[in-house]
Amino acid sequence: QVQLVESGGGMVQAGGSLRLSCAASGRTFSNYAMGWFRQAPGKEREFVARINWRGGSTYYAESVKGRFTISGENAKNTVYLRMNSLKPEDTAVYYCAAPPPYRLSTPNDYEYDYWGQGTQVTVSS
């Protein structure tokens, strides 16, 4: 069983930065891709960023491209989401997720089996 625990959320002003962390346990980290999703109040959950460990390919939603960076550290079993130039519309609960092992990451949340509990990010104008 895989456990994912997010941290690093908080409240910032527009233009500020945050770094989210997702610590994984109960798995061989390098066998998994990882993704970040978010859900704002009254909206559906949406894809934010994803990474494939083999080759390290990264992908981003258009709305965050150039502002957010996903990265991982195998030795710590942790994936990060660095968020710069934050906007009020980035306000949401952010979740990290992992698909089954050896699967490539996708932007579709239904293809992810393991989810963290979420961390709140609030950006004030």
C-alpha cells in the first residue's frame, strides 16, 4: 500500500511563492510516476503537473506553465511542486497522486490509484 502525505500549503499574497511537498511511503518510489492536481471550491478537480521518473519528463497544465515546477528526490521519496507568481485563481486544495507502478503519468485523475489528503493553498489579491 502506498501512502502520500502533502505539506507546504498556506496563505500567500498574489505574486508570492510556495513549495508543496509530497512524501511517499510503502513503495519503491522510482517505480512510480507522480502527479499534482487541485480542486477549487465548486469546481472539479483538475490536473496541474506530472512527472515520469524514467527520463524525468515533466508536463504542466497551460494555466501554470512557466510558473510551477514539479520535481522529485528519490532519496527522500518526495515530489515537490514549486509555485511562483501565484494568482488568486490558484487558490485550491492541492493533491499529489500516484498511478499504479510502472505506469506513465497522465493528466487524468481517474488513472491514479493513490492520493494524499490534500493541502490548502490560498492566494489573496
